[in-house]
Amino acid sequence: MTTVTRDIPLNSDDEGTRTRQLLEREWLVTNGLGGYASGTVCGALTRRYHGLLIAAYPSPLGRTLVLNRLTEVIRFPDGSTLKFGGDQKQGGALEFHGMEYLAGFHLEDGLPVWRYQMNGTVIEKRLILVHSQNTVHIIYRLVSGAEKLRLKLQPSLHFRPHDAPVDLKVEEPYIFSAVGNRYQIASGGNPPQLRLVIEGGRGTFTLEEKQTTEIYYAVEHARGYDSLGSIWSPGYFAVDLALGQDAALTASTESWETIRALSPAEALERERERRRLILAAADPGARSGLAAELVLAADQFIITPAGRHEDSVRARAMGDEIRTVIAGYHWFTDWGRDTMISLEGLTLATGRHTEAGWILRTFAHYVKDGLIPNLFPEGQNDGLYHTADASLWFFHALGRYLELTGDRTTLRLIMPQMRQIVDRHLAGTHFGIGVDPADGLLRQGAEGYQLTWMDAKVGDWVVTPRRGKAVELNALWYNALRFLQKWSAEEGDQAYSQQLGSLADQSYRSFNQRFWYPEGGYLYDIVDGEPGDDTACRPNQIFSISLDHPVLDPEKWPAVLGTVRERLLTPVGLRTLAPGHPEYKATYSGDLRARDAAYHQGTVWPWLIGPFVDAWLRLHPEQVATARGFLEGLVEQLNEQCIGSISEIFDAEEPYQPKGCVAQAWSVAEMLRCWLKTEP
């Protein structure tokens, strides 16, 4: 199998363009536990989340930043030196060292590779995380030029939760200890404890403590957060780098026994093999090219959650493993809604059917009062259940899983939970979620809660409360009823199946009577809402066509699809609100309140291109090439923000700047799913 490569040339005659390439493009490597390493191409720290090792700890710690960066200095045989790296200073000024020698950056099977070229000498740097470990290897190779160089590496750190402010004070001083070639840094007697090892010719360590203050995190400043922090270094490593050979620094929170089990070179080869196996298991159309890149990007989101010991024991007792989906990097944890929407693209399109089953059975265990968790907060084991749609997306995910795998055993195992979801919605459950017996439509709403996927909230302000009968919730409700009707009949419960069929018929009639907005030629976003029926033109109406069991009368499909295409479609997804509405926001920027005010008020979400493509092909099954064209704008984004992945959101108007999480599960999942669906 050929290597999957994405090359990002960094040579530019325009200084501003090169600076943007170095500062605004980011890379991401994950470890299958929720931990990660991430940074800018040039190494400048611009986000609180940037670091070479963010370890995933069990609760109550959660993900913890343990190694921020390495400062690199090369000493040539003639005694001259060259320093690499730098920072963006407050006010925007840049302080880079040696960046003119950074000749290229590329992803090789999804892993970052830097190439430095100076005076005929070429050095490559690679970074990997060991799968299912909190271990990072940074590997250097002298490719050509000088016979030998001396490499100096200065690690700097700031132990803190990865989402904590950059100016968080460390309560206890750092303690550095060394035994032989084993070095350890701690702060007090509790985790985190960082272990360091240098490998290569004549590796040494020099103790030289240094506190670097006023590190300026430019992105945090732009987002309205504290942006000046400090990092501490115990000293520096030095190692000989011979022509054609490797030197490596390993940093880990694992035991010494675990760290020593694989050399850096062995770890790199095992990770390459793991990635090759992932590609070999994927859909045949996803084993090369762009689709293969998306398969590797999808792998970043499927994790075994650190902690959750009881869940893991329960799963293994029945022969399963616990798996879940990180909704987005850097700051999201696992969310029920995002998991169910992403499941098909992340696991079914990638051939990871067994893990799909594990995820579905894991979430079935969490069903409580007819709901699955909205999210699991950082560093906690218990989920929060404030969501009206995640449980309904569960039916969608299970339906796609069964269609592909035919796994009746899983269906039978979780049928009681699926019935519970429907029955509790009929009887009414928390947060005002329940079916109105008068028309069979699903309503939701509780003061102070944001229950649909449009869930922005700042303090007590719910930006888009959408209390009432939401259009996509009722499309999902109808879809769920039809699925459960079918499954119940197949499992021999004809009476329950007939009851569900009657409920679905009522829901269908009421939906088409209530949601059609004749003056606009599209669907209301909310009916029976607090201020009445909401005429806002939003993308939520597309689900009335796109789901497996469309609730909208086919006669209305062309009008709805045409409106969405004309008013909401962009090259990178669908706007969340049509221009012209009083609440429409063209850009997503400013502090938290300003950003959340725009989050679902115009801001483009790329994952919505998936249901749009589904709806398009339902109306125009012969226009596959046109459907593929709707994805082309996202292809270009694989070179932007997080290289090789797709961002959470984009501004609503040109140039459609990427914003939010740099890598989002459902963005990647829906892009991959639709890319395969629209193959020529």
C-alpha cells in the first residue's frame, strides 16, 4: 500500500503569505485515549491547547498539558549554531529563529514531517504518539550534508489542565530528578509526572533552569481569553546526529517499563503498520487519495476513554470494549449527538464495524429516562443529559449500522433501550421533551437549557432556545418511529409495530399540515414556539428530506431543497441562518459572547453538507457529479487550519474563514461519507 501524503509547500516570495503559512496552519496527532499533540507549523504557541504532549488522565484530572514545546539548536562542525523556533509577541510582532530554513512540511500517513535545509544540510523531524499511551517521540534524522551535527533540545512545560487559562499558577515548584538516562519532572507528589529519555550519539543533559515569561497566545487573545503565560525548562539535552541516523527525545507519563518496551524507531514503524491496517480495512474506494486522508483523519476521533473504569469492566464482561467519539479537537469531549451523527462516516465507511457495535452498545447502557447523554464533561465519568435530539440520532446511527452489517444480535440486545426511548418520549421525559397527543408532534423546552444541536449558551443566555416543536426533531422523531416499527415487526412484536405505525402516520400528517410555510415556500423552523411559529430560514428543514424515512411530502421537496441551495449553501457547508434575518451574523469572531451570538446565526457548519447531498441525490439520483461538486470547497480546506482535517465551522461569507475547533468529528465523517457516496 502506497504512502498517503499531503505536502504543504512553505516557500513564498511574499513574507505575509509565508508568515500565515507558519502561524495559522496547525497539525494534530492523537493517541486513541483523547490525548493529543498539536501546534503551529513553525512551533509558536498560539493556543492554550498547543503542546507536544497533552496526556489523557482518568478523572478527576482529565486531559493535561505536560510538555509545551522544544527549542532546537543545531551546532555545526565549525562551531556555528542555528536556533529554530520562536513566538508571536503581544502586538503581533514575530520573533522567529531559523524559520527561513524550514523548507517544507508534509503529512506522511497522517503524521507530521518537517524538513529543514541549510547550506547543503537537510534534517527531517517527525513526531508520533504511541497508540493507547501518553507517550510522544520526536525523531530527528540527518538526511544529507554534514557528516555529524550536535543537536540541543530544550524542553519547556507548564503543567495544567489543557483548557485551563495560560496564566494558571502551578501550586508547587517543579521537581527534577535523574537516574542514568532517565529524567523525571513532577510538581508535588501527584500526577502529572513527566518522564524524559534522549536517544542517539553521546546523549547528555545539562541542568539549567529557565522561566520564560510573557508567552503570548495570539489565538486566545482573539477569542477573548487570558493570553499571557509562562513556561519552565529544567535545562537541555544534547545529542550527536550522524548522517543517515536518528536521534530522538521521548516524553511520557507512562511507567519506565512501558516507555522502554518500544524504541522510537520501533514505535514509528508500529504506528505506520497500524495506519496501514486502518486503510486496508476501509471501503475499497477509501484506501488511496483524498478518501484515504479522511480515513486517517477519522481515526483521530475514535477513542478508548481514559478512566470510565466501571464502564470498561462492564463492556469486557460481555466481550466488548468501550469506545466513544471525541467531538472535536482541541476542547470537546465525547458528545452523544456528535457520536451518532458521525458514526457512519467514522466507523462504517472506514470498515471499523466492530467498533461501531461497541459504540452503539456502550451508549445503550447510558440510556436513562429515554435519553442518552449530551456529553461527558472533561475529567468526569457521569454524563449530562440535556439534549432533545441525541437519542433520536441513535436510531439513525443504528439504522445505518444494521443496513451495512445485518447485526441482529446487537439489535436484540439494545431493543429494550430503543423502546424505552420511544415510550418515554410518548409519556414525556425531562426538559419538557415529549409528544403532544393532540397532533403527535414532538416538543421540547425548559427555561435555561439549550436542547437542540443549536446549543449556544453564555451564562444564563440561551442564544437559540427553539422551545416548541422544532422541525429537525420532528423529522428525527418520525424517522425513529418508522425504524422501530420495522424492527419490532421483524422481531415478531406485531402489536407494538402496528401501534408505532399509527403514531408515525399521525406524525406525518401533522408535520405536513403544520410545518409548511406557504408565504416563504419552505418549512417553519419551530411551530407552537413561545413567540409563535418561527419563519427563520434555517438548514434544519433539510432533514425532512435527507433521513432514511423522510417526513416531508415529496411534492414539497423541490421547494425546500431549492430554498436551502439558494439561501444557505456555501462552498464549505450550510449557513445556519439565511442572510437578511435580523439576527444574521456574517462572521464568527470576538469574545465568547460575541462568538456564541453568531454560532448558529449564520455561521457555516460543514457537517450539514452531508444531509444536503443526501437530499440532493434523493431528488436527483442521476446528478452524482453535481453532488460531488458541493464538496470541492471542503477539499481545499484540508490545506488550511488543521492540515489534513476539517474545521468545526466557517464564517458565513467570503472568504469563509475556518473557525472553532480545528478538527471536528462530524465535519470529517460527513465529508468522507459523501465523498464515497459521490464516487463517479
